[in-house]
Amino acid sequence: MKRVLVVDDEPQLLRALQLNLRAEGYAVAVATNGNEALRISSSNPPDVLVLDLGLPDMEGSEVIRGIRGWSDMPIVVLSARHGSTDKVEALDAGADDYVTKPFGLDELLARLRAVERRSSHATTGGVIDAGELHINLGAATVTRDGQRVHLTPREWGVLQMLVANRGNLVTQRQLLQTVWGPAYSEETQYLRVYMAQLRRKLEADPGRPRHLITEAGQGYRFEE
């Protein structure tokens, strides 16, 4: 069953989409603001995201940019804004499609099927073996030397983003905005605490990490 996250602050529309998408065989999660959308997308990534641009706490394009820091999940924008500037901004931020309100359910369903076919999101749901670590991104599980490691949702959010971009630098700001939300973009002490916790759980020698690498003053990198 495909999982869709619908993000909109209009209660009636949110309820209608919930009912109709479930009737079409989707498992539906909902969020009413950008911070909630980023949290759910990080902790339990959907197969496709349906996103309004005019959210109460931030612009939908900010949500798109935050998610694109670690995932290529399909994103369909659903907005009452008809201007070409808004459309271009959303698509440049990383949206896959743009549907204007009002819309027909058949059109939305067709757009969802199209972006799902085009998406390479399934590749981020794979399995990564890195030394003693076995990480299943799709199942959101980690084992070390064959033993299951319990991670908190925030710890998993950080690890997931690093592993999805393994070998590449992920900036402090990208991690904070995606895992905690835009309001925390300067709270670098959060990252230091959580990276220390992850190293204690995942590294054979936390003081000399092999996988969770710090790039001083910039961010972090996951190495296999």
C-alpha cells in the first residue's frame, strides 16, 4: 500500500483528501504545518508528498528544500496560487508537479501516479552494509554486529539523512531544518549532543569514529 503525506491547513480539504485517497487504496498521513511535515517526512518517509504552499509557519517551498536535502521522494504541490512565479519557485525548489486549486480528484490521482512512476525514491529505501552496521532505510532499522540498535526518532532522522547522502557533506543547517525544523537552524548544540549519542550506539570507538564523520564548522558525513 502506497503511503501519502498530505500537508494543508484547510481542515475541510484535508479531511476530503484523507477520505478519497484512502478509498483509492492509499495509506494517508496528514500534517497542518511545515514543521510537522518535515518531522513526519524524516521519521516515517511517505512514498509521495502532497503539499500546500501557504502554510501557517513557513512557505511550502521551504519544506521542499528541506526534504530535498536528503530525499528524492515525489512531491506534488497543491496550491491556490496560479502565478507563474510561485510555480517556478516550487519547481526550482524540487517539486515534481504543481496542481492548482480547485482541482478534480481524478486529475490529482493521475498526477500522483505519474510522479510515482518517474520517481527513483525506491532507491533510498534500500539496505546499506557499512562494516559492522546493517542499515535498512525502508524498514527504519539498524543492527550492529547482528544486534538491533534502538534509535530515537530524532537519532534516526539524523542518521537517515546522513546515510541517504553517504559520502557527501550534509550541512548543520540542512540537518537542523529537516530533523528539527527551520526554527532550530542555528541550534548546533543539538547536533553535537545527538551525534555523540549516535556514535556511542553505532561506532566501535566513538572517540575515533569510522562512519559518522565531523567536518569542522560545516556539518557531517557518513562513510561506509
